[in-house]
Amino acid sequence: MRLNITILPGDGVGPEVTAEAVRVLCTVADAYGHEFAFDERPVGGAGIEQAGSPLPRATLDACLASDAVLLGAVGSSQYDGLAASLRPEAGLLALRSAAGAFANLRPVVCHEATAECSPLREEVVRGSDVLIVRELTGGLYFGEPRGTEEDGASAFNTMRYTDVEVERVARVAFEAARGRRNKLTSVDKANVLETSRLWREVVSRVAREYPEVAVEHMYVDACAMHLMTNPRGFDVVLTENLFGDILSDEAAVIAGSLGMLASASVGGHVDIYEPVHGSAPDIAGRDIANPLGAIASAALLLRHTARLEQEAQDVEAAVRGVLEAGYRTADLRGGKGRCIVGTAEMGALVSDAVAELADMRHAYHAV
Ligand code: IPM
Ligand code: MN
């Protein structure tokens, strides 16, 4: 299979973790005889520095012309004082919007080997497997009007949703639930917000088309608590943009570290894959960032865009194998006799494990 992938390393630890995801993709290409072409472009702070914009035209054009986008992270404290539209983050938001990638899938899995890494009790997190489906191109992030009054003493944003926006992301979530454990929790704040009442109405309507899926509605504040006390009680969590942003960082506690989480933004002209974590400027350039979120994002790319299920599973199995062998990056705490490795070494370990799995598979097919 031939695949054109635009690589957007971005800022902070973005380039380091993206390099490891690319390394793993190259191993997959070699081992399975695929041809992946990578085109690297600046975005975020790197875009501002190299081309005067957080989303340079040439970067956007390259993304829209490719089969998939793999992004590292954006954000830099250097731009802290600036208006939202001039910050590195604006580049990522503009890309999501231009791509039309309205559904953001964020799987949160507690691996058996890293249950010990969560600050929550092991018996609470063990076996957790939640898929957060976050609406990505609407809500407070994009609603108009927005701004700051001239006197600087008041500012405003708009939470706006249309039935069409809710319905299309709800469908993605119901389809996902159908392929999993047939349970969907729709999260809103319908006791306070009009947008949430609309959300609930539309989700309930779509639910009638999926009678096999058990649906519950939950307020976001309650959900934040239940996710920590009973994560196994969740299968698919469907929610709007800002709630999903907050809940997914919180849910990282279940996986042991924010560095573990991957995401796929789908439904538009081109799919965007990125780890859930940010640019973490405080640890950038030190070879200590966890590349597993980026690598798991590459696995999602193989599954959703390339439809290479076997390859995706091999990457995921390689990650599990490396963790089971006791290797950890510094963010994964706990456990005696664990071997702490750097970003590049973790990437190399996963890559070698992928090659080994592929070899075994080829040997098996040869006999
Ligand atoms: C995320 C990030 C982004 C978001 C930022 C960098 C704009 O936090 O992908 O979760 O808020 O969506
Ligand atoms: Mn976030």
C-alpha cells in the first residue's frame, strides 16, 4: 500500500515523539512491504518562526493533499501574552477546522503492565477501556462572536451547536459503541446550558437508530468524578469540544500518564492523528518525553486511514510487549525493577518489537 503522510512535528516535545512514531511507521513499511512517503512541514510556533503563521498556507495545502496527517504538539510559552488567533494553538485549531475533522477519538486504555503507574488504586483502573469521542470543530472553541471589549475589562466566547453538528458526531460514537461493548455515555450540562439540551435531544433521537446500544446521559461534573471512581463503568463517552478536552486529560490518569494517550480526528477531508498531550516545553529536547502516545496515534492511522488492521494490532502489541518487559519512560511511575529509558530508546524498542512480530508472522505464513 502507498500512503502519503504529512508530518507536523510542531513545538516542544512534538519533534521528538513524532520522530519515534515515524520510526515505527518506517519499520511497518519495511516489514510488510508498504510504501509510506513522509512530507514534513512546520505548524504552531515552528510555523510562526519559519513562515510567519501558526498554519502556513503551504502546510495546510500539503495536509489537505495527503492521505493522513501525523502531528506532534503545538504551544510555546514564548507566545503566552498574544491574542488567541496569533498563538501556536490557533494553527492546530485552524487545521482541524479546515480539514473538517469533527470527530476526535481518544481511546483510554489501562494496560495490565502499567496499572501500577496510575495514582488511582490498581483494582480501580485495571481493565479500563474507554473511548472518548470529542466533538472537535464546534462549541466554545469556534463559536462567534468572541472577543475582548475595548476597555479590556470584559471578554466573551460563544458556545453554539447546530443539530447537524451534534448528529454527525453522535453517529460516529454510536458506530464505535456498536463495534465495542454497546454502551454509550453522552456527557453534557443540560441542567444549565441550552446547547446541552439540544445535545441531549439530538443524541436521544440518534439513539433510536441503535437499539442495541445502551445509552445514558450524564452531567459533565458527575462524569468527571465517575471516571475516576469507576472507569470500567464506561465504554464510549460522547461529548462536546471543551468537555472532551478536559475529560480526556483527566482520563489519562487511568492510563498512567498523559504521555500514553493517542487520538484520531476523523470525518473530514483528511484525518489527523496526534497524541493527546501538549508540547511540554519544560522537558523538550531532553530525550525524556514519552513517545507512546505518538506511536499509538500512528497505530490509529494504520487502522483508520490505511485500513491495515494487522499492522495496527502489531504496533499496539509491540507497545504492550515493551511495557510488559518492564521498560518505562520517566513519566510512568511506580514498580520495582523497572528500566527507565529515554524517548529514542523507547521508540527503538517498540520498533524492534514490531519487526520481530512481523518476522514471526512471515515465518508462520511460510510454513
Ligand atoms: C488537545 C489540546 C488542544 C485543544 C490545544 C493545544 C489547542 O489541548 O488536543 O487536547 O485544546 O484541543
Ligand atoms: Mn487538551
